[in-house]
Amino acid sequence: MFAYRPPLKDIQFVLADMFQAASVLQHYPEFAEIDQDLMQQVIEEAGRYASEILFPLNAVGDAEGCRLENGQVKTPAGFASAYHQFCEAGWPALACDPEYGGQGLPHTLNSVLYEMLNATNLAWTMFPGLLHGAYSCIHRYATDDIKRTYLPKIVSGEWLATMCLTEPHAGSDLGLLRTKAIPNDDGSYRITGTKIFISGGDQDITENIVHLVLARLPDAPAGSKGISLFVVPKIFPEGERAGQRNSLICTGLEHKMGIHGSPTCTMQFDDATGWLVGEPHRGLAAMFVMMNSARLQVGIGGVGIAETAYQNSLAYANERIQSRAVNRPESRKNEPADPIVMHPAIQRLLMSQRAWVEGGRMLTYYSALLLDGAEHHPDPAQRKEMDEQLALLTPIIKAVMTDQGFAGASNAVQIYGGHGYVCETGIEQYMRDVRITMIYEGTNEIQAIDLLMRKILADKGHRLGQLLDTIDATLAANTDKAVSVAVTAVQKLTATLRDLTERVGQASLEHPVLPYHVASEMMRLTGHCILSWLWLKASQTATALRNNDPTFYDAKRHTADYYFTYILPETLQLAGVVETCLARAQTQGLQDFRGDLNVQ
Amino acid sequence: MFAYRPPLKDIQFVLADMFQAASVLQHYPEFAEIDQDLMQQVIEEAGRYASEILFPLNAVGDAEGCRLENGQVKTPAGFASAYHQFCEAGWPALACDPEYGGQGLPHTLNSVLYEMLNATNLAWTMFPGLLHGAYSCIHRYATDDIKRTYLPKIVSGEWLATMCLTEPHAGSDLGLLRTKAIPNDDGSYRITGTKIFISGGDQDITENIVHLVLARLPDAPAGSKGISLFVVPKIFPEGERAGQRNSLICTGLEHKMGIHGSPTCTMQFDDATGWLVGEPHRGLAAMFVMMNSARLQVGIGGVGIAETAYQNSLAYANERIQSRAVNRPESRKNEPADPIVMHPAIQRLLMSQRAWVEGGRMLTYYSALLLDGAEHHPDPAQRKEMDEQLALLTPIIKAVMTDQGFAGASNAVQIYGGHGYVCETGIEQYMRDVRITMIYEGTNEIQAIDLLMRKILADKGHRLGQLLDTIDATLAANTDKAVSVAVTAVQKLTATLRDLTERVGQASLEHPVLPYHVASEMMRLTGHCILSWLWLKASQTATALRNNDPTFYDAKRHTADYYFTYILPETLQLAGVVETCLARAQTQGLQDFRGDLNVQ
């Protein structure tokens, strides 16, 4: 029976045991009231909502999908009702500004909430998933008028929001977009163009939809420096036309591999009325506030989805009896076969899933705490540093955790065997659904380039160096001999990463193409640096707390061991590729394969 | 526009340029008539059939799927007609014994045929895909009576065949199966039981279906040594009941992630009449003839599917214009953006696909030549050696090439970006379809164990050692300085593999669980050994022939370079994992993670 159990104890291990989140957050004036109990209560409530309300709708949404009828999108049965319960419980407002009706709670809690929402129903979660980004973007860039009109409705969840970026010919490269915005006399704009892949572009869940639309003003320079951002409501919220429909319509729905419960809309804007958000031509910068929030959340989603895949494939492996295990216990010697969880090959698949889920959770909560600090730390210098660290981690979380979310779901299918390929079992939907996360909000290849070019090499490795200094300082301070092998491994890795960063940076002066060839490897290397450091911390934490619950904490230590023994060696491959590319750059030069690819 | 172009030139490169297949085959008396022209003609014809008839039905089959109506399976529109054309052209008979109406052509040609069938329509290909296995199994083990009745119909394709192995509680572990066979007085048997996951268990394509069914005789010992094999026709072909239906029926179809065009049937046998094939209780051995043939073909399918994914994602990358490439040519300096094939990150994805497809093709054709040699070489010692080499390569081909088929299809989706996630584009179907190949005919985890335990360690590395000796001898004889870096890399790898095999074998005496922990890594290491050797051969061949067609052969050399620079470093990771496991085995011992996995 496919199921989801909120992993409350694992969450507490990371939040409370490893990071003492409540005490950290209490130091920020806005969060002085936060304590461990409050956090625990919110998380338990979120877990109940996700497992009891959302999870049962996941397979329904997949089977039923969305329909377009007379320009109106119909969502799967139960989706609207689940959303209304979500709003009644105040979840959209969780981490929003109390001035607009928000609860003013930390992003860290919001991250835990979204891990569980994604874990139970990715398609549904895409509806509220854009709310917080839209909120941040309007909160930061819009006029007071717009804020007063839209923010309370977004914070309460009464209206949902979309990001209208992509056009048929402009996806990763938004600089190519053509949607036009012509000024009206009253300060509004007439917006005309076609947007595609708009999640929740239309739905029957909320009475109004707030579209954030990128378009070009008449005097816009070409490319990405000529894009402006507009808020374009489906229904006019006020003024003469209050209650009337704006001239925009959903003209089509995509049939997709997965996330059938989320309507992926083609939106036609035909002299639709909108209002500018932020400066003219500076729309991309404003949109990136939304985008960065979305990227973090997509990565968190990868962790959540991998958790559900893990839980269910583990349950299956405990139940499914097949073949005798090499290490079967004496007690089973008369049984014809053993639960497949006893087979080392199945343990490898499961432990890999587990190590990535738990490591990913550490990484995402660590980042969420940075986000809270970046907004609320009393010291501006600390805020700035945390913001920069978060900018460094965001592409890693987005790309690595969605790659691993997909790998985890695929491993889960593998454990189920033939039964995993069958829809009835439930697991194959997870694999189909999660696949999109490697693509949307910037493909994982683009994340790697963002990391290496804009976050690492652009400041000559300064920001990365700070992070590695922090890691090395922790390692140097270690006195626990039980983890000395791991400490050495992490030390070696930080040294390798420093060295490769330096050499790739140097070589890129002469071979500007080089970093683009090795960006994915550099990203995963950086990810492993941080993950191995976090696993070391996890191991030390578990050792310190072992006597409270030996079984639980030993499992954490053994999972850390698993990471160091079976997963970390990936860094040998990654560094190996970077080394061979460096060597090539300095000898023959790096090949442009375009010509070869097209030889038939 | 989604398309398939038979990669004739690439096929010829491997068959003719690298392996001189025609001259090799001519040395076997049965193939004295084979020449390059004949082979080329057959391959071109196969390419036409696959691209013109099968490929257009692929999306139809996915959209339409199969239906069960009153116990009768309806296949998608066009599937039956395509099959009848397939038979009329004599394709089922290609590599079969002329005594039963076969064409007596080499398996090598059959492999090329099946690469292209799989490349264009995996679901459809599963119908004839089991024919050759059923043919081999009956040909080798059945009585003359059975052979006379069934073989001509199978060879002509007039009847299709199934493998009825799996039961709800017995998949990987066939020893657990419960279907019963009770002897009748006339030498036939009454067979009763439920089989699941039976591909083509029923269909509306052929008038009769030949089921090969595993069942237990009344006096059967428990486990896998008590299984017998029976031939059970859907319609009695002769005798009193000729033309009547046997008591077996399809009671259900699975809804699956992919291969919708292939009916995955639950089959109910209810005192169905069957006849024994081979010795009582020795059914698994007979079935393994069929299984090994199927495993090879599944691996070949991985190559074919990856080829189509490559071709289409390349075409998309050539057309899709997005962002400026770091290495854009001077001629495009006024363009707002470049074809994404110019971006190094996209080139990496494409070159990885290409290198795996082409390497996989070398490996599968090399193995097909071994199969022909194992059956037709005049020298029995040679036949035996080739048979043993093939047994070593079979699990590698099955597992590695299906893993890479899936990775290639997933890379292709990634190149298409959001458009790849949409059904309309065609590529996502390939990813869904190919996923099953990692599971069926023995999961890839089971292939790894088969390789390491039964093919490598069981003879103390003797067979593997022979292969490595062959490789090392080629390397030692190399005089081409242009490939000396690659030669050194392969030499290092064979030495590593010898060393690890020796040490894993030694350590397994004390830690029998160890090889089960590292089987997947050892399999991929062995795969890379052979692939790197084949890539070296490809590179040398291309150099020798360069003047005939510099563009074509240079692309081969550059793809070899790509393999050595970007792909081969995976062996560092693989060896790294084996090393850390060896070290762990000798210090703390290897963890049994079952307990930890279940800690919540």
C-alpha cells in the first residue's frame, strides 16, 4: 500500500539536533518568540495536512489530469477543496509579512512544509508553489498601491499566482521574448503576446489569478536588458472594471509525461491590462527574486519526492520475499527465500536513496536558515554574507537535489522490479513527475553554469573560498577519532576543489570554453564538499546524542558511513574529468564537437 | 519532426571497418556465401522496414495502447499489419535453421535488425522479440515431434511465442513458482496456475500463440531444481482437438509507465494441455537458452533506443536557437542567439549519448559475432571459447546498455527542455518505454551478480583473465603514437580490474557478502575495460581509413577522444568504491544495513 509518513524524527534530527534551529532563529528580533515546541507543532500539523489531505489526491490527479473546457481549466477532483483547506489553515501566510496578513514565521518552517507538500503531491504543490515567489517579488519591487491590492490576497491564498516567462521561441533565453507592453494614459499597460508552459495559467480553484508577466516596452533595448515585469490579473480587482475579466485566456493544455494534475497552459494575452512592477527594462532582476525562491523550492521538492520514493520502496523491500540472501540470519534457514531488503544489491539502492534524502535535507534546511538570516540577522554584514552563501548554494540545491530526486525515484522503481513499472503500484508516477524538476526554473545545466561562472569564477573563487574556509576550520577543530577517516576525506576534497577552481579559473583566461565543459562536474564536486561536511557534522551530532536513542543515532552514523564509503568516491570521477579536460585544454585544446555531432 | 534514420554508415563502420564481419563469417562453412554486399543489402532492407513501417506506429501504439475485450487482447491499429509485412519479408526466419524454413543467416545480421526494430518501436518489437529465443529453446531441447509441429510456424512467424515464467510471488526467484503440471496418460500434461507480466500473452496478430511455460511436476523437488518446461499452445495445432482452444486465458492487462503497445498479460492456465520440453525438472536450463538470447537482445535494444534518442535530440539542438554560445563563430556575431548544439553543456549531453551508442554498438556486434562463432566455428575448442566469452559479455550488455539506453533517453529529454516533457514531441515516450529494459529478463542488479559470482569468481577469474589477456596483447602490439595516452589508460584499467578481481575474490572467502556489495561496480568496470579497448580499436581503424572520408573518420576519432576524456574517468569512481569496500571489509567489516534502513 503506497503511503507517506511524515519523517518527523529525521526532520528534528536536522533542525534541532544538528542546527539548533530554534536557538539560532531566536537571535533575530522578529523570531524572538520562536521555540522548539512551536516549530515542532507547526511541522506536525504540516505533516498531517500533507499525508492526510494531499497524498490521497496524488494518484487521482495523475489519472484524471486537467481538462480545458471553453477556455476554462478544470482541475482534478479534490484539488480545489484541498487548496481551500490549505488556505483556511493559514499555510500560504506562513513566512509572509504580518503587515499583509502573514504569520511572520521563518522560511525554515516553510521549507519543511514544502518538503512535505512536494513529497505527497508535486502536481498540486505547483499551485501554491509560486505564491511565495510572487509575494517576494511584489513585496520588494511593486508600488504601495499594487502591494495593497495584491499582497493580502496572495498572503491569504485567496488568489493564486503564475510566472509568465516562457514563449515558444524563448525558454532558457528570456532575452528573446517578444510579448509587448504598450503604455496606456492611466499608467497601466496593454500586454499582447503568447506565453507557454504556464503552470496554473488557468484553474478552477481560486476566483482570481495574478499573472506576473515579462514583456517588452516599446522603447526596450534588445535582449535581456529590455524586459519589464507586469502584474496582470485574470479579473480586475478594483477600478471601473472591477470584477470584469481581463483580455487573457488559456488556449491550450500540454499533455505531459507527468504532473498531470498541474495544468500547463498556453496563455494568450490580447491587449490585456497590466501594471509595471519595478523599473522599466529591469524586469529580469525582479523576476529573479521569484526565480531564486522557486529554485530553492524545486530542490526541496527533489528531497521530498525522494523521501516518499525511499519510504515506499523500503516498505516493498521488507515485504517482497524473493531468493535467499547471502547473509540470511540463522533464524530463517528453513525459509525458501528472504525479504529482498536482505540482499546487498537492494540495500545499496535503498541506502543511496536514504543518504541522498538525508544529506539533501541537511543542505536545504541549512540554506533555509541562511535565508532567514539573510533577511533577519540584526547585523547587516552578516545578512550580506548569508545572502551570498545562499546565492552560492541555490543552484547546487536546485540541480543536485533534483538529479537525485529523479535517481531516487528511479531506484525505487528498480526495487519494485516489474511491479514498479505498473501504474497501480504508485511509484512510477513519482519518477514521471519528478523528471520535470531537472528542467524547469532553469535546467540543471544552466544551474551549473550559473554556479561556476557567476557564483564561483566571477569573484575569483572568493565566496566559495569562504565556504571552504568554514569547512576546513570545522575539520581542523575535530577531536573525534572515530570520524578521522571521514575528516581526512573531506579535507582532501576541499583541497581538490580549491586547486581545481584555481586552475580552471586560470586556464579559462586562455580557454574561455573550458569552464562550460566542466561546469556540471564542478557543481557536483562543490555539492559533495558541502554534503560531506554536513554528513560529518551529522555523524558527530549522532555520536554526541547516541545515549538518548542508540538505535536512531546509530542509523544516522551508519548512513554517514555509507555516504563516505559508497557515494563520496564519485568525486574521484568528477575530479578526473576536470583533470583530463585541463590537460586537453593545455595540449590539443578543447574540441568543439558541433561538427562531429552532425557527421552521419 | 520526430524521425529515425537508419545509421547505415555507423553500422558499416563497426561491422565492416572494425570487425570485417563478412570475412570472419565466411570462414564458417554455413556462411561461405556471405559477403559484404549481401550483408549491406539485408541491413538496408531492415532499415527501410524499421523506419518506414514500424517507426510511424510507435506513437500510435503509445497513445492507443492495448485493450482486453471478452478475454481477447486488441493491439493498436496497424500493429498486426506491420507484423504480417514483417513475416512476408521473411524477417523471423533470418537466423533460423533452413531445415525448418529458416534463412540460415548469421546472428550478427539479426542483431543489426533488432537494433533497428527496437530503435523504432520497442513495444511492437516485443512481439517478434521472443520468437528467436523460443526457436532456440525448442530447437535444442524439444522432441522431434514438437519440433516438426512448432518450429516451421515459429520460423515463418505465423505463430508468435511467449515466455511464461513470472508468477505474482515468483519473479527474480523462479524457484518459488507454483504452477503445476500433472501427467496425462497420452504423454501430455495438465497445467494449472497463474502467470503475470506475460508480454504478448494474448494478441490479435497471429492465429495461434506458443506459450513456453515453467511449471512443477507432482514429484518435483522444491526450489529451482524442480521446475520443468512445457510448450502450451493457445490453439491445438493437431490431434483430436486440432483447431480448438486450450484452457488458458488472458484475465487482465497491466497499465504501465510505457510500452503501451505491448500487452502485459495475466494468464490463467486451467488444466491447459502442454508437452514437456527437455528433461523433467531441468526446465530452468532450457529456459536459460531463451533467456540468454533475450538478454542479448534487450541490450541491443538499449543501443537502438539510445540511437533514436540521440538522433532526435541532436536534430532539436541544431534547430533550437537559444542564448549566445561562448564559442560562437564570427559569422554569427550579429545573431541574437545560437543553436543550442553550440553550447558546450549540450555538446556534453549529445557526445555522451553518441559515445555510448557507438560503443554499445561495437560491443553488441562483437558479441553477435561471438554467437555466430560459438555455433558455427569449425573448431570445437574455438566454439567453446567463444561461447564462454559470450556468457561473460551477456550480463554486461544487458545491464550496461539498458542503463545507458535510459540515460541516453533522459539526456535527450533534457536537451529538449520543457518541450521534452511534453508528449507531442515524442521523446518522452522513449524514456518511459526504455525504463522497463533495466528490469525485465533479469534486473540489472541480478545481471551484475550473475557476472561477478557465476562468470568471474566461479572460475577464479579465468575467463575474464583470458579476455584481459587478449586486450593486453592488442595494447602491447600498438605502435600508433597518436593513441598512446589511450593505450596507457586501457592498460591501467586492465591492471586495476585484474587486481580488484583477485582481491575481491580473496576477500570474499572471509567476507562472502563483499562481492554482492560491489557487483554493480565490478560490472561497469569490466564493461569499461572492453569498451575502452573497442574505442581504441575504433580510433585506430578510423586513422587507418581516414583518407577515404576524413570528415566521417575524424568524427569517430573525436568520439573516441570524448570517451577517454569525459567518460572513462567513471572507472576512478568505480574502483574507488571497490577499494573503500575492501578496506571496510578488512577493518570494521561490511555493514548489513537492513536494521538501519528500518529505523525511523
